[in-house]
Amino acid sequence: MLQRLEDLRARALEELNKVSNARELEVWRVRYLGKKSDLTQLLRSLATLNLEERRQVGAQANEIKRALESSLEEKNRLLQEAILTYRREARELDVTLPGRPFPIGRLHPTTQILKEICHVFQNMGFEVIEGPDVEWDYYNFEALNIPQHHPARDMFATLWIDAASGEEARLLRTHTSPMQIRLMEKERPPIRVIVPGRVYRYEATDATHESMFYQVEGLAVDKGITLADLKGALLDFCRCVFGEDRKVRFRCDYFPFVEPGVEVAISCLACNGTGCRLCGYSGWIEILGAGMVHPDVLARVDINPKVYSGFAFGMGVERIPMLRYGIEDIRLFYSNDLRFLRQF
């Protein structure tokens, strides 16, 4: 067996010296180091030998395998050097030419808009924080004035996570608002934060609905904050993102965790407010909801609503590039279609 191994090594090295190109080198590798090579078959037959022979033959076979692998690497290096030398001498390789450009990646359109939104509010003094995607029922609903059996829960098609008996229910967060409670539990006013992140809804997908999308939540709490502060911040945001000439409309709306609540809309980007199919011929497109933080929400986190007040707002991120660029299907953002992504 030991003699067979030595004969195998000598034969392999002799043939390796005759190899002159990469194709012949690959044939040699398969013949002497492949899964069906003689060396591999010898290693598999060690189980038939007694213990002493197995030690000797196994050690010798492994040493030969390492030697052949080392010789293979060296031969491959020499062949590559020979190819470069030939090309250089034959003037096929001009080292003075610029290198071939590599394709450069770009940020996803959702990421671009997220960074833009965060930049606008950071310039107003807001801090950017993040929160968990998996939430407790308390933070997602209870603490935000949406107790069990509250009709407002019907607004959210929730993805629930099975919990052990006796544990509080968990879910994939339906909005980024739970971070309002988490933050106010730990910090005292003044507070100015925005919370970008993924949210999840259990609903059928179509051109305007996805089961996973991005939201940005905003919160400001301090002494003397009024609805005028909310209007000023959101008016500045809309004009920074959609243009200085964009008209902004505030109308009353209902959200359980704010009082009063408002709907914020901008004049249609397609018709500039005259009315078209995109805006339902109203001239306006809703982009976010907002309002003054409900006194009960403040009281729940031990912030005195008689001393402090605040405002909150939330927006869907994908809606902004859809309006800005005329994208008609939200599913394009998550289809991984390079033809779509390369446009941004």
C-alpha cells in the first residue's frame, strides 16, 4: 500500500510537469485530487487495514495529498504568470489603460426618502431613534388609548404572534407609534424624536397596499406646545420635500392617541390642485396624520398633562416617492426588479 502511494505521487508530479494550460490543469486535478481519484479511493480503503497499517498508510496518504495540493497551487500560479507575460509581450495588455469600471450600487428609493425625511426633521432639532418590530399589545394598542374591544382596533389588520398561556399577546407592530410610550417611559420632557421603521399589516396586497411598508413617527413634548407648533413643523416639512410652492391643507381627523387629530394633505403634484384622476379630482392628496398628544397618553407615562403638552404625526414613507415620481404600484418597491431600482 505504501509503495502504491509513492508510485502515485511520482506519476502525478511527472504528469503535472507536462501540463501547459488551465484546461489540462483541471483535468489533472480531477484525476489525482477529485472525489473519484485513486488517492481518494485509497483513503476510503483504510478501514480494511489493521490499526498499525492504518496509521502508517493514513499519515503517508495525507502527506501526499497535501504535497499534490501545494504543487497544484504552484503550477496554477506559474501558468497565470506565463499568460500575463505572453500578453504583455504580445501587447495584448496595455497597463496604461484605465481599469474597467465596476457597477456602483445605489440606495433603494425607500432608503433615499427615509434619509431625506430624517434630514429635514433633524434640522428642526429632532432626534432619530428606532424601535423593535415585534411589540407587546400594551405598547401597540393599550397605552395608545386603544384598549381591548376598542373599535379603533379594526383600523389595523394585525399580525399576531402566538404567546404562551398567561403571557401578554405579542404582534408585529402595526405602526411606529409604540415608541412614543417606550420613550416617554424612560425620558422626561423636553422630547423631540422621529422614529423610522418597518410596520406590518395583515391584508391583501394590491397597487396601494403592502403587508410590510415603512412609516415615520414623530413626537414632540414640552411645556407650551400648541397646534400652531405642529402646523409650523409639518408645513416646513411639506415644503422641503415637495417644493416651496406646494399648498398644504389641515383638516380634522380621528386618531385614538391624539386630540384633536388632523389630516395633512398637499396640493396634487400632477394637476397642481386643479383636479385629476390621481387626486380623485379633489386637487388634494393626503400624506400623513397628526394631532396633539392625548392627555390620557401623557398621564399613562407619568407626564403631567396640565404642565406639558405635545404633538405627534405619522406618515407612510413609500407614498412620498409614489407621489413625487408618479409610481402607480407600491409592490414595485419590494419586487427587486433592477429595471425599476436603477431609475433612482
